[in-house]
Amino acid sequence: MLLPYFAVMILLSFYGVHRYTMCYQYFKYRKNYNPNPPRHFDELPRVTIQLPIFNEQFVIDRLIEAVCAIEYPREKLEIQVLDDSTDETQQVAAGIVERYAVLGHPIVYIHRTNRHGFKAGALDAGLKVATGEFVAIFDADFVPPPDWLMKVIHHFAEPEIGMVQTRWTHLNRDYSMLTQIEAILLDGHFVLEHGARVRSGEYFNFNGTAGMWRRQAIEDGGGWQHDTLTEDTDLSYRSQMSGWRFKYLPEVECPSELPIEMTAFKTQQARWAKGLIQTSIKVLPMVFRSKTTRRNKIEAVYHLTANLSYPLMVVMSAFLIPAMICRFYQGWFQMLLIDFPLMTASTLSIAVFYLMSQRELYPKTWKRTFYYLPFLMALGIGLTVTNTKAVMEALFGIKSAFVRTPKYRVAVKGQKSQAAKYRKRLKLAPWIELLLGCYFVAAIWYTFTNKNYFTAPFLILFVVGYWYTGLMSLLQGRFERWRSGGSAATEESSPKPFPVGV
């Protein structure tokens, strides 16, 4: 009984130690980063901006307005609105594009009658008719600032640079507890993960938006392919293996919108989890056969297989109570000698990782992160059910459609949304999460009856995580309806796709 339990704990501790390693590398190699481009273009090159959208009627005007306000010579710029929408977004987007085109902006509207290849297919279709030597990509929920392009383009004056990624910030970070936690999770990725990999010379990935590609780097990597749900990471590895170097600019920010509902967040995380495992199955054999460094190969394994920790968490959960019973009768000394180091490696590393990222970004206010840490760790546990399903689908080769993350143009706390428009519910997963929470309540009861108070705080995280994600998935939208007297959000109080300029 204890063998599978400890085997899982050891595997999880490897990923935990890797988090410590990334923190160490981030600071060890910090002198390797130079935010200034070493040279500049004598003449600005031609750039294509691609805006892939699908049923984004609430945010499309904000996106196009921001992109058309970007500071770059119009004769050197091309803007493609790549619309795969099946709802009224088609009419909304086409009308806005026509309006800006009349004003002299170099913008075109491209609508596909099918979603073949999903986002990757749309980007590939746009690239076939694009005229730019460089291609910037923004998802519908992003709002690039006017100087974004000029801050990025000159880094491509180095002929070996194939892609430049910028850092995401968040328009609705303070909307709710959920968005606060989401922002901290993404900050950890953009500060420490990207920062450590870039500074130490390891492969890192384009994040699908708020970045720019050299067109030749896309072509040399084999182009956009849609056999995984993370086409951005897939192409990133293929392009870097073909010899291109990537650059990350953490000081260049691009605001975006975070999911405001639990189901939308869980769907997004499941898509990323499944896509990365699909990419690992596809790309890791190429990485192992390539001439890249051993460090790159090891880091690629950690990066692309990290989501295997979710099914490992399921196994650990199943064996936890039996293991606790066995360990209780073996005495406290063995628990402290074996269990505590493994818990420290796998769990404490999460706290250290995200605290350090917040300290780097917000040196004056980072201590407030301590308040969110228990909820952040609990939320990570609560994602286990849906992400495990996604990982197992990837391992068994089960294909699924690219499920978009709905955006509602909600930024202010208390602001109502039109979430019901695209809201979907997870039928079985929330009930499984609630049952798992009850299972861990039983585990807590067992620890108290045996005066084993040492493990109780750890188990409480599981209860909070599973019940929080389960209840929020089942009750999403209920609180808003209660606040509004049982009615949907009114036209006056909800975001609108028009007029342009709002």
C-alpha cells in the first residue's frame, strides 16, 4: 500500500525541486538579460498583425481600436482580422473593420466558413496571404498599448532572432478572488519560468498571443500545425530546433482579460494541460534526436510533462487515507524523516515559486501574496479532476475541439457580465470534486481522532480546493442573478460591442 503512495510522492517532489531550480537559475543568470536591442533597423520592415477571433462580440471593438492605434507607419503595416465566428460577431467585426478601413487604416477582414485547424488553421490561412516579413499576434482579450510594436520590432534587427514574447498583464486582476489567483499563477509563469529559461539559454515557448514572429522562423519550423491544442508551444520547439533564437521582454507589457468564471478557467487550464501533453508526445522525440544541449533536453521534459502531476495527485489522493493509517502505526519519527521532506519538496516549492515572482514584480506590496497562497494552492488541487481527464485524453490519443475561453469585457469588481451568452457547465466533474472534498473531510476526522494534527492543515487545502472548484462550477451565475433580482444583466449595465471608442 505504501509503495505506490511513496512512488507518487517522489515523482511529485522531482517537479517541486525543479521549481526551486528555476528560482535559482533566474537569479544566477540575471546578468545575461539585456532589455535593450543591440541594434536598430535603418528602415522599418513590413509587419502583419494577425487577430484570430471566434465569437468575440463583446471585446472585438476594443481589440481593433487598440491595434489601429499602434504607432507604426501605415504603409509598413497590415492588420488581418481572422474571424472563424459562427454568431453575430461576424457582422460586428466586419462592420468595425469597414469603418476603420474607410479611415485609412490598413485592415482587412478574413472570414472562414469552417474552423479547420481552429486557431492554428486561421493563423496559417492568414499567413498565406500576409505581406509582412514579421507577424505579431493578439488574441481577442488583449489590448496592446500604442508603443508595443516599436518596443519589439528592433529586437529583430539581430538576424538570429525568430520570435519575441512580451509579458501579459491583466485588466481585471482585482475583479474577484479567482482573478487575483489567476494573475499570480500567470505571473509565476511569465516572471520565473520564462525568465529562468531565457537567461540560462534554454528553450522557451511563444504563448499564443502578445508576441511577434519572424515569418521565416515560422516556415523553417514547419508552419502552424493543428494536431495539438497548444499550437504555439509546438511551433516554438520546432522553430528553435531549426536554429532560431527566441527572446523574452518582461518589461514590455500587454494587458489582457482573465476568465471570470470557474468553468471558463477550468476549461482553459484543461486545454493547456492536454495540449502540452500532446506536444510532449509529438515533440520530445524530436528534441532527444536533435543536437541541442543536454540541459535543453532535460528542461523540455520538465516543461512539457509537468501536467502529469495531475493524475499523480489523483493516485496520491486515493492512497492517502490508507497510507496515513499505516504511517500512524509506524510512529512520528518515520513520518518526519520521510514524509516531511517529500511534502516540503512538492508543496512548499509552490509557495516559494509564486512568492518570488510577486516579489520581483511588486517589491513594495508582494507580502500581500501570503493572503492568497492558501487559496492558490487549494485552487491548484481543485483543478485535479478536469486536468487529469485532459491529460488522460492526450495520453490515449483522444482528440477534441479547441474550446475557446469566453471573454466578457469585465474589468471592475461588481460589474455585471453577459456570461450567460457563452456559459457552459461541466456536468460530472463538479460532483466528483465535491465527493473528493468529503473524502478528505473523512481524512481530517481520522487525523484528529488519532491526534495526528501535523497533517491536518495539508488536508484542509484539499477540502477547500475541491469544494471551492466544485461549488463555483455548479453555482456560477447564481450570485449575479441574485444581485440583480433574478434577472439577467441589463443592457445599460453590461458591456457592449458598440460604439467604437468606448
